[in-house]
Amino acid sequence: MSTEMTNNINIENNRMELIKNTPIALYAIVMGVSGLSLAWMKFQQLYQIDLMISNIIKITASAIWIILSIMYLAKFIKYKEVIKSELSHPLKLNFFAAISIGLLLISSAWYPSSPEFSFYLWTIGCVLNLVFTLLTMNIWLFTSNFRIEQVTPAWFIPVVGNIIVPIVGVHHADIDVSWFFFSIGAISWAILMPIVLYRLLFCDKLPEPLTPTLFILIAPPSVGCLAYMSLNGGEFDSICKILYFLSLFITILLITRIKKFISLPFSLSSWAYSFPLASITISTLEISSNSNLFIFKPLGWGLLIIVSLIVFILFIRTLKAMFSGGVFINK
């Protein structure tokens, strides 16, 4: 066998190994980057400026989603047994819904510039999200043997993530479609929150690699605030304020442990910082235009700077981990 043929075989084997070991958690990157795009879009809308930042970020998020989806489709075709094992994993299972949630967020980012394109993305995202919600709940209720110690805030993603649908969905379909998804997400949050708190209070502390997922606790009330506002005709009413201030309190609570989070080593779960912080940033920018308290304006600006820096750092560290072989590994 020639050296050239051997090299080609090795390259092919390496390529297939990379596809086989593509982590489903990589879709959390799409959520974080698209969330950042929406945060900058909200900032630009409020202050009537066009910095083109949100456009660059949304294109980046869209490209990442396409690349990951091509890789994961290849993985589905070639390595169905690996997919099956991920669907029975108490953590990996929850990130399948990040595929559709990422698409819904990208749809929201594209809406101002291309409503028709946003509609198609939103429609596909809704269908996929319903499929992943039903799949996850079927596994939870009928086939899994998960224990309370295996519960993490990431369990919110596949079911509570439905509350994202109305943010742009009210522009794309009858409002009852958005209410359908919002109801699933809101009630699921009300049910899962006590379970997650019970696990955090009365079981062993989360392992270090999963500690960043505590930031996911911010997302349901902050996204719920934005979704309910969309359903309520854009009015920032009392229910929106209750949801916003709850998410703000959780954010402050987590900030009191900032030294702990900074000291944690990087892992893909570190992306759990990004989307929740983007969601509280968007909510804060929204309330800054609906409140007489001046504090919300600088708070919104500060959060926008912080989440932008965090996403940039996470992006660089993820690329570094990819090139060093720390991402596409079997674990």
C-alpha cells in the first residue's frame, strides 16, 4: 500500500472519528451567540443606531448552526448507536432540543431584516421543538431510570425552552400557536423548578464541569418575561415585572459566587453562562424603556458589555480546545 493511500485512509478515519465524537452540547454555542445577537439588536433598536454588530453575530450564529447540523446529520446516518446512547444519557439528552431552540433564536434575529426567511426558520424550529419535547418527555416518563442526583438545570432546555416560541411567533402565526408553546414551557418550569431546587439543596453539589449550568436558572423567568410581553401586545405589565425581577435576583445571587465560577476550568458546559446572561440583558434593556428608574439603563449597558466579553472569551477558548483535541473526544 502506497504512502499516499495510507495517508488518505488515515485522513478519512480521522474525519469519521471527528463526526462520531461531535458533542450535541455544541449547539449551546448557537444559543449563546444568537442570544448575543438579539441583545445587540435590542440595544440598537432602543437607541436608534445601527452598528451592524447584531447582523455580524446573527450570521455567525447561522453559520455555526448549519455546520453543526451537517456534522450531526452525518453522525445520525453513520453512527445511530452513538445517537441512541446519547438519548439515554441524563445530561446529553437535554441538548437535543438546543438544535431547535437555536433555530428559533436565529429566526428571531433574522425577523427585522427578512420576515419571510424568519417565518420558515421559525416554522421548522417549532416543529422540531415539539418533536424534541415529546421525545424527551417520553424518555423521562416511560423508558429512563434516571435518579434525582442526575438532575441539573440543563433539564429545563427541552421543555421550558418552548417559551421562546412566542417572542417572534406572534408575528408569524395565530397567537394561539404561541400560547400553546408558552403554556408548555411555563407550566414545565413551574413543575421542574422545585425538582431542580430539591436536587441542589439535598443532594451532593454539582460536579465542577456542570456548575456553570446554574446560570440556566436565569433563563426561564427572563425569557418568560419577553415572551409574555410579546403575547400581551408589547406591554411590560406586572407579570413581566415579576418575571424580570425574579431573573434579576437569581443573577445577583449567582454573581455573589463569581470567584467560584471564575476559578472553574473551561468545558463545553461553560457556554451555559452565555444565553441566560443574554436573556437577562435583553430583559433589562426592555425594562429600561418602561421604567422611571435610571439604574436600568447603565445596568443594561453593563450587562451587554459583560455578555459580549463572555461570549468572545468562550468562543476563543472553544476554538482552542477544538484544535488541541479537547472537544471531539469520546466521553
